[in-house]
Amino acid sequence: MGNYKLKCLQCGRHYPGNYRLKCDYDDSFVRAEYQSKELNLKNAFGIGKYSEWLPVKDMLTTEAGPITYKSEELANELELSNLYISFNGYWPERNALIKTCSFKELEAHPTIQRLIESGYSSIVLASAGNTGRAFAHVSTLTGVDVYVVVPSTGMSRMWLPEEPTDSIHLIKMDEGNDYTDAIHLADRIAELPGFMSEGGARNIARRDGMGTVMLDAAVTIKQIPDHYFQAIGSGTGAIAVWEAALRLREDGRFGTQLPRLHLSQNLPFAPMVNAWNACQREIIPEIDMPNPKESIRDIFADVLSNRAPPYSVDGGVFDALLDTNGLMYGVTNNEAKEAKVLFESLEGIDILPPSAVAVASLIKSIDSENVGKDDVILLNIAGGGIERLKEDYTISDMTPMSHAKNPEVPLDDILGR
């Protein structure tokens, strides 16, 4: 398990498998190269069955993991014969047991395990809400100190299915700051002695954890899907499934064709949609996201709001789309809300706004004839089941330890040092 080395995607240099986030010589992503070129499943629950392709030494024992099932009701409504759903949330009737109700938990477990195995005891991250909730939950299970910086708009998502512990350190940013401001503040904290940056999309544990969505689908369907649908804010999950598909192709037992990535953002904030549709490798802020904070305030799925996504970096979203002949969609609030109602009424489980954006993009792709009726399609419902969770668990809100006026606030003021 976790027998791997790291490879820089630009210069090709190799590094030992450790908590490295980037190459010493350039700004490219590093990617895990696992010794085993075949996916050998472990006798474990959840994400642990895919430990062969996770950057950890010990097997993960959490129940949390993606589940893949073949849709009937939504598929019939959309006239699709091979629609598969990757459900990443809480739905015990389908053995979906992610208690934070988001596929962000798939990245939290291997990241914190890798952190522990690398000799660290605290981690710093920014979140629009879902990632912070996932890492806080794993903190309660492991005792690792987690420092989470969250904009005020994300505080309603900072809850747990258990009582918070003293290992959770929540910093709330005042109104007027967004997710990107939270990233800047978290980066400043991570530079202090004794703190380790979670790393965002550069963290291979995050990417390979979320890549289990593609692994689980391929194992269930017995092939790599023809198409993959997901809504993105940073795009880390899309990069992750692309990398997982590359490994599956090298394995050879699941086919050789990469899935076509169909990625979506919530209008009017859609910098990657604008850049990709203009055939640009770089996001041009004044063109692709004018008035970003105002646009972010206007979107239904406000967690899809990263102003500095890993789009142009080697190994990032642009490369993933290019390699898979991918497409991007802009989805309006009304389209997302209508898709949410449709999915919930047909499939029988509540879903989060980003998942509704993904459903809406699937509908748009059918209308545009970008998918065939008999194509094998994987729809990532990246979060759902909160209402179902409340039937089984008592939800506890997290209390901030401090407030930050802006990303440049003196760190002693918010850390109590």
C-alpha cells in the first residue's frame, strides 16, 4: 500500500513518496506513480479497498467511500440506457456512508493519514465549507489539529455529525471576504513554524482520494465510462478522475479510452468555462471573471467560487480537458434548481447545489447531442444526503475560535499566540 514515488509533470524529476507538494525546479504538479500497475482491491470498506493506489502506508479503515449504481428513474426520464451515478454522501440504503455528505471526505482521510505518516501533527486549509467540514470530521477521529479558514458565507456548512473536539480550530472571515481570500490567509498561516499546508490541488492525497470515484465506477461498471460529469470550483476532483482513468488505462482491464470530461460552473461566475471556450490556457481575470465577488454572491452553488483555480498549471484542468476532448458548461441558477428538484423527485435522495449543477450540465449535454443515448455515462453526485443524515444523527455546529477582517490580518490576532 502506498508504495509510490512522485514525478514532476514538467521536468520529469522523481522524488520519494512523502508530503511534497511541488517540484524544486518548476511550478508543475507532481503526480504519484504507484509500483503496482494493476488495481488490486483490498478487503476493506469504503475508500480503504483502493489503498493500493493511495499514498498511504497503512490501510484506511473508514466506512466512507464512493458508491456507484445504475440509475433507473433519472435514466428513463432522460432516455439514457447506461447512466451510472457516483453518489458521494449519506444514503445508508445504498451503503453510502459519507457522514459529512460530500466527496471532500474522500480527500480528507488519505491526506490526514499521509500527514501523520510524514511526522506532522497539524494542518492548515481554506474552505468554502464542505472541505472544512470533511477535514474537521477526520480531525475528531484522529486528533490531528486542523486549522480551517472559512468565509462567512460558508459557516452554515460548518457542522459535524458528532460533537466538535479541541483539535478543530475554525477561523471565520468577516463578510466581504470570499473563498479565495480564505486561501490567501490560510497560506500565510501555513508559513508559520509548526504548521503544514494542506496543499489544495497540489496534494496527491487529495487528488488520489477523490480519484476513487473513477476507480469505484470502473470496478462496478467493468469499464472506464465514456463520459464523466461534474461541477467544479477548483477542478481538483476533475483532475483526480482524469489521473485515475490514466492508471486504469495502463492497467488494461477496463478499456483504453479515457472518459470525456464534461465539467460545469454556475453562472455568472464561470472563469474556467469562459477560458476553455475561448481556447485559452490562461484565465484572464478582467475578461473571464469580471466583478468576481459580485458574481459569486449571485450563484446558487457558492462553493464553486475559486478565483484562482489550478486551470493553467501543468497537469491541471486545462490539460485534463485537452487530453479527454472535454467540454465545459455554464449553468444558470434556475437550471440548477430545476435539476435539483428533478433528481430528488426521481432518485429519492436530497443533493447539494454543486451536484444540481452537474445534473443540469448532463441535461444540457443531451440537448446538445454531446452524448449518445447508449453511451456509458458517469454522473458525479459530489454531495448529498444531508436531510437523510439528520434522521440518524444529531448535527453539531462548529464555533469559530477567532474572526479575521481580511487576508492580511495580523496572525497573532487570530491564532491567540
